[in-house]
Amino acid sequence: MSHHFNTDGRLNLEQQRKRAKELLPRLKAQDPSATLSQAQWQIAKQLGFSSWPKLKAHVDAIDFAARHPDFEACDEARTTHWRCGNDIAHSLQLAGFKGRFQMLSDPLCMGPVPDLPRADYQALRATFISQAFAMDAGDAARRLADEYTQLASLANAEHSVLWCEADAYDQLFLIRALAGLERAPQRLELIEVDRIPGVQRFIGIGQLAPDVLAWLWPQRRLIDDDAVQLAKRAWAAYCASSPVEWAALAHGTQPALPFLAPALLRQLQELPGARDGLSLTERLTLGYLAEAGPKPAGRVFAELMAKREPLPFLGDMMFYALLRPLIDGAAPLLAETEVGLVLTELGRAVLDGQAYWLEHASHERWVGGTRIAPGQPHWMLNEQLQPVLNSHYQH
């Protein structure tokens, strides 16, 4: 049966009715007493709803929101919409949102994020961003300085809304935004989403249709002091040179920001695994290439996003930047060929746990404030996903 995979969250009821009618003869072939409502129920279930009326109610709710974009949102020209990228800027306009759009594009899930004074921190981040994404250093520095200046105004803004997903990229943006506050401002709200009805594989708010954003709008909630205090703790833990406190938060439950712990746990898995020295992203990449044979980097990224990555947080450019150290070192794990990326002999040995990647790597790597330098003692993650210090190097 061809699954009409829905990615933008917009569902057409007529189309689903038609699919139910097409399904009915097949159901009757198995059971002559099958009815149209059984076919509709199956279609609804396939899309992730518990019943056909639930599917219908959801479609109606989105239609209503789309027809009333200013629905309980009359003063919204004064609102600032915050996001960790520009992927929804246009859709918000199309949906009828009148407020200003601001973004913090600093990819906090990559590169060094140490606890430094603001000027030093921004200089370090700008350098990392310009090198990782081949951007002009001056442009990167100016953009970052501008974004962080705007972010500092969050405390006194009249009305701000943060749009976030459940993944590490977004949750780190969220705690960074809140960590700069002393207490919760009067009208700072959060729209947070980890799944959308009818979307099988929800990757990001950026994939959603404008009317689905209008439907999300009434679901925002006020950020309270508990959320601000938790964010301050989590941000300090992420920037610390040891991941111990970060791991403690990641393994707990944090009701003030319910999506934070799973995102922190996923980000923790970017630390080297004790068995192979690989981050989870690296391990998934090598594992796919070992199974599928040579594939171009774009195909590998698509496979991770569609199937293998438990909590998608990377953009394609970010993924390519993470791959470079596996390709460019003196003892690489991957080779670039005309047919795509291929595992080297060392790549296979590391994937099988016969070799430890960091005994061969030549690039320094950071996860938050944790620095992993080749040939030096470093933090790694054991089977229980707890950080342990690797302090002895067997040569």
C-alpha cells in the first residue's frame, strides 16, 4: 500500500476519504463484512490518530486556525518571534503573524561552547562558525554579535515567543536564551513541539505548513521562574569542562522544561563512546556505510534523518562539517571516492570496536564545554551513557 507520507502537517480530508474508499475492496477481499468506516479507521490509524473522528477534528482545528490567523492575537505586532534559524520566518508571514522575527543561529550543538566572558565567547564561536561553514570571518562575527545583542533584550521585551522543537539544537537554544535572564519576564512564552498529528517523522517546525503554525499558536505557554532557574543550571552544566553535572540533568526528569533531559541525553552521546571513541553521529554514519556500501554524503544525511537518528538535530551543512575530521586526518575513517564515501580499513576496525578512534584522530573536538584532544586524557561515555574519564593511553 502506498503510504502518502505527510511531512508538512496539513491533511486533506477529501484525499483521506478517497484513500479509505480505495482501501475498502482490499479489506473486503480479506473479510466480506468489512465496512467503509473500518477502512477510514485504518487510514486514520496509519496517520497516527486513534480514530476517524479524531483525524476529522484535527483537520477542522487546523482549518479554523488558518481562517482566523489573528484569532486571540490582536496585539501581536509588538510580539517578537524567536527561533534558532530562519526556517519559519516566511511561513509565519504567510500565516498572518504580524510580529518581528529574530533568530539565534549559533549552532550550540557543535564546536566549542566553553564558559567564557561574552566577548571572548563570541569571538571563539565566530571563528568556529566561519571555519566549519566556510563563511567570511567578519560576516560571521557581525551576525553573531547582532543576534546576541538582540537576545539580551529578551528580559525587557513586551511579548516574546520562543518556537522550539524537542531536539538538541533547539533545546540548547532555549536554555541559552533563558540562561541570560534573572527571572521570568511577564510575557515570555514558549511553543514547544516534539510531534505533529499525521506526520510520521517529525523533524522540524520548518517543515510545517503556515496554517499548522497558526494551529500551534494557541498552544503556547508562559515561561516561569522554575524554567529560567533550570535553564541557568543546564546551560552552566553544558558549558562546564566536565560533563558530569550535564549527565546528571540528562538522566533525570526536568518537569519545568519537559523536552530538555532527552535532548541533553542525545547531545551527551556526541561524546566519544568508551568502546570505539566515536560520537553517535559518527557511529550511525559508519554503520550505514558498512551496510549500504559507498554512498554520497547527502544520501547518508538523508538516511540518518529519515531512519537512524533518534532525535534529528543537524542541518546538512552541520553534518558535512562533522564528517570532515573523519576524512581529512592522517589516519582517516572515511575516503571520498567518485561513488561516494567509503569506509577505510581503520574505519571498519573502529566500527567493530577493534580500534579506538581517538588513538588515531588528529582533530581536536568539543562537545559543549568538554574538550576532546587527541592523545590526551578525555571524557568518554560508557555503556550506561555515564561519563568516565579515559586517563591512560595504551600505546
